[in-house]
Amino acid sequence: MSEADRVPSPAAPPAVAATAPEEKKGKEPEREKLPPIVSAGASAPAGLDRGFKGQISTFNSVISTVNQKKEATENRSSPTHLVFPNIKNVRDLPPISLDVRQKQRISTDPLSSEMKAPVLPEPVLPVQPKTMKDFLEDVEKAKSSGDWKTVYDFYLTTFDSFPELSAAFKKDASASFNTIEDSGINTKFVNAVYDALLNTPQDIQKTVLKGIINSLLQEWKGPRTKDDLRAYFILLQNPQFNNTSTYVIYAHLLRQTASLVEADHHLLAHWFKKLSQKRFKPLVERLLQFISLRLFPAKPEEFPPISKCSWWIPSASKVLALLNTANNLVHPPLIPYTDFYNSTLDHIDLMEEYHTWQSFGNSHRFSFCQYPFVISIAAKKIIIQRDSEQQMISIARQSLVDKVSRRQRPDMNMLFLNMKVRRTHLVSDSLDELTRKRADLKKKLKVTFVGEAGLDMGGLTKEWFLLLIRQIFHPDYGMFTYHKDSYCHWFSSFKCDNYSEFRLVGILMGLAVYNSITLDIRFPPCCYKKLLSPPIVPSDQNTPVGICSVTTDDLCQIMPELAHGLSELLSYEGNVEEDFYSTFQVFQEEFGIIKSYNLKPGGDKIPVTNQNRKEYVQLYIDFLLNKSIYKQFAAFYYGFHSVCASNALMLLRPEEVEILVCGSPELDMHALQRSTQYDGYAKTDLTIRYFWDVVLGFPLDLQKKLLHFTTGSDRVPVGGMADLNFKISKNETSTNWLPVAHTCFNQLCLPPYKSKKDLKQKLIIGISNSEGFGLE
């Protein structure tokens, strides 16, 4: 089993679910209190808060002070004399951490379905007490009669112990467990029991929690059985844990789940992936809220001191990583990866988290950077920007020290990456400048066009990016091929003597991220996956870079027709060898000459058959997306990483790299309206009111054209519309003129049109016919 296929465990430091120590040395600094995140699935159920407010002190005090495990075991049969021993004695969560020095990508890849869990003993189970139909009938009778004794007895027995819990919900109590894909649990029955629980009298809800406490306090001898794992699977779905008064119990459940061995985590991940989206999403929201309220409690007195429960957040983070792995096992995922973001983390000291992660490596220090899937793209951008700024300052300071040590007069220009280029020789001048000033790539970028007066306050830099990207990606330039079916560019496979211009494109993308410039580039998602393979440049120059596993899905994002044809080949029911008459060989046209390439040694003599067609398709895709463009992409990879070499890249998903480079496709024109600045107009002027009435009524494609017309890109920076610094200026010209845009400054010059109809007509003409007009 490969490293990427492993579930996080104490023995797998680079895995995403690497957890943290029991406690940090010394006291944690107090965090600023912020309002807790309120999510759709995380609010307290009706009536539950009222019943438990008075219980929190009882649970806390009893759990933390009484140490009577033996007595608890003896008295567990009595529903009225339950004793809560000291939960501190539950098996500790072993310290696990991530070593950033291992130069591997933090894996969120799915687990290998071939991984075999060890055969665990199947204990003799209690007899299954009720069917789902029996239970629902009992609940209806209790609601009509007011007598809840039968329902009370069911909950008391079911949640009394792990074996009882597993037996109650097992599809067939006498059947053995045979497959990793099936937990053997009747999830519909589990859902019905939990849905009914929130509407039962408070004594029943308290009884369930008492049973869970006793189960968690049971002394364990030997490894967990499969029924124990089923019990954890069931208990983690308990909606009672939405309420803060149950957090002490919830924390211990999370701690025990987090400390399970890797094989057990593997089973749980495959079981959780079988849940419906409706049931899976609340599990994630519950854990995110648990972390948020532990960081910023609305009522600090509800929880134990942070010094005594520093393991709460590490345990919750590891269980969250388990759910993230389960989510990635399903295609498409149960929920978007953005649903794992915890926006509360935007308000903590992210750089402290990042430096802890960088500095301590495989040590006893927890950092949220060990779990990058919970950090939002906005927070990651802050980490990358600040890390970039620190590198910029460090390099600029060193340049200054070197000047002074040589007794040379300091010059402010030494603090910047100064680019002097001619418009007529844009690509060659840019390549020469960047090659000559390779040591300055991490300094702040400033651009000067030769023969033009002007101080670069950001506009010239953006214009340089726009002009260069537009020229390099032009089909006549031959570096990239534009695929009309997928609306994206891909690397030309034509062989050449010098791949330095591909390195230039990589440097441009790196500089854009470094200098917070959004580029109008259309690469497929596969490109960003390759760009992070690996995320840290290998020290051995012979190590291949930019090579990643590719599938028909990746090919479909670039060449959908070819991908469809290969899929048809895989599903063809006839005789592939006789009907297709293909071999393990591909043909490509290069400068008018057809060239052939073998997909494997002697491929031109190996026919494609029904038996080997899967291998043929995989080798064909690998050739197109990896091997045929290896030198081009390797130059591109090294160019990007020459600017962005940072451990912070290990925090990013390929989709997030794309958003950092190109911006987000999600438009919010109301947010743009709120953040727009005006020059010569006031936001209450009639022309401006007409403008926003028209724009907000545009379909999405026209809104994107407007954004592209005014900013040079139809995407939004990571920080949202406010980061565009969009401005509308009054153009004192004839109202017969079309609007004009200064894309380098995100500025729209609007004549004072007298009617909404006239404004709409002129605006649509302007934004729909701007291609080829050049830059203002």
C-alpha cells in the first residue's frame, strides 16, 4: 500500500490526520474572544438546551473528581445509580505530529480499497431487542398515551454498552462481518432512533448520555473488536453532541476514536463514506463548531480550563481528518472540500500556527497546519503572502548589507525586482531580465517600459502581466494549444532546443501569486495537480517533477472528445483487436510531419485487445499528459517554484492553487456594488443607479464580460470583490460614446447617459466587442 493511500495513524507522520500532543508545554496564550460560528446543522435541538443547562456542572464535576471505575462497572445495570468515574483515566491519545522536513505532500488522498483490515474476533452478541418498525410503533404509542416506559427501556438497554449498541442496530445480529464496504449497521434505524431521541422526555436523553459515559469508561483489554468500531460509528452520529453541555462527553468520544489504530480508521472511513449527504454534513459541522467554541467559548465557564483539555482540539481535528478522507473516497465527494473550512481560524494567529508547524516538525506540538483542509483559502493566502513578505524583506535586507559591506552607496532600487522592457520585444526582454535577476525574484516587482515616463504604482506591473500572458498564449506563438471544446490551454508537445520560455511562464505565475496579481490564464485542473507533484522541489535534480497519476477524467478536462472515445473503447462489447486494429502506438503531427511513439517497448507490434485495453488507455493518457510534455512542464514547474518555493505550498490543494493564480469564478455583483469607488460621480447619481440596475439584472455571462472588460479577468481575487478596488469615473464626453476601461487600474469610464435603455445598449456593445481593442 502506498503512503498516499494510508489513513492517518501514529505510524504515518506525513498523513493528513497526523494529530498532536496531549498538551503543549507551558500555557497557551489566551485567544481573543469572537462570536462562535453558527452553522445549519450545529444549532441545539429544540428543548435539549433547556434540559441540559443545569446538567453541565453535574457532569463536569462528577467526571473530573470521582474515580470509581470498578463501582461504575458493578452498578451499570441500575438506571438510577450510575456513577461517572474519572474520564482522565481513559487511554491517552498518543502524540503524533507531521514532519515538514519530509518534503512530501500532506495527503488527503483516499485510502486503498485493497487494504486488508486485520481479522478481529466476533464476540457473542446480545439478542437484537427490536426492529425499526417495532421501535417506531412504540414511539407513536408513547406520544399518544404519554407513557414512555417502553421507549425508555429501549434507549436504556441499547446505549448501556458497546455490544448492546452494536447488536441493536446490526442488520443481522447472527451474521459475521465480511466486507470493508459494509458496516453491517442498519443506518436507517440509527437515523430513526436519533431523530426520535431529540423529541423524547429529558430523562430519556439523560439516560442515553449516562450510558455513553459508562461505555467510554469501560476498561479495554486487547484490540478493539469490530462491534466496538460499530459503536464508535453510531455514537459519532449522535445529534445530542450539538449542545455545548455535552462537550465533555463528546471530547472523550473523539479522543478514543482518534487513538484507534490505522486499520480501524480505515474501516471507519469506508463506513462514513456510505452515509448520505444529509447525514454526513452535520457530522462535519458538529466537529467544526466544537473546535470553534473551544477556541472562542461564548461562555468560558461551560468548559474545563484550556490547560486541562488541550487535547480536545487535536482529537477533534483527527476525527475531522477521518471524515475528510471518507469524503475523498467518493466521486463526486459527499460535500464540497470548502465545507471543511473553519472560518473561525481566520481570527487566530495563523503565522504562529505556520511557524510552529515549520519549526517543530515531528514533535509534540499541535498546529492547524497539520490539517490544511480546515484552513480556508483566504487564510492560506494570508499565510503565503506573509511568508512571501518575510522572504522579500530578508532578501532585500541582505542586498542592503552587501552594499554597505562593500562601501557602496545604498540605492532604493536594490529593494525591488526592477524590470525594464521594450513593448516591441516584450517576451525576449522579460526573459533576459528575469534570467539576469534570478536572485531578486522574491523582491517586490516593479516594471518600467523603456521610453515611457511613469512610476509603477501597480498599474504598469499589471499591464506587463496582461500583455505578456496575452502574447505568450497566442496560438501563433506555438507554446500552448487552445482547446475550444474545453476552453483551456495545454502545453504544446512540439520538441525544441530551448524550453526557457516555459520557465518564463512558470516564473510569471509564481510572481503573480507572490505579488497578489490575478492572471487571465485558462489551464485545466490537471495542470495544478502536476504543479504540486511534488509541492517542494526535490534536492536531487534527477528526481522527476510534474508527474502525477492521471485518469480519463483529467483528459476529459482538456480533450473531451478523445476522452469519450477512450471510454467507448473500454466499454466496447465486441472484439477490440479485430474491430479497432490498434497497437500500443500513438501518432502526433509536428510541423506537418506525422511521428509515431511507442507506449511501451515494442508497442507497434502489440495489438490492443479486450484483455489489455485498460493498460492501453492508461498508457495513452499518461503519454499525453505526462511523458510527451515532460521537458516543457518541468521547465514550467521549476520556474514557478523558483519564486514560490515555500512549505506553505504543502497546505494547498490543486484547486486552491488555481484560485490563487486565476481567482475564483464565483461572482457577487452586490459585493462589487458595495465596494465600488467613484470619481466624478456619487453613488446616488441617476447614471450610477441606472448602471447598477442594469448590471445586477445581467445574466452571468454578461456580468463576466463586464468584469473581464474592466479588470482583464472574469474571475475574483481570493479576498473577494473588495480586493478589486473597482472604480467608476465620469467620462465628460458625448453620450454617443461607448464606455472605456483602464484594465490596469480596474477602472470604468462611464459617460453620463440620460436613460437606462441607452446605458444598457452602450454597455453591452462595449463589453461584448472589446477583444482586439488593445489595452487602455
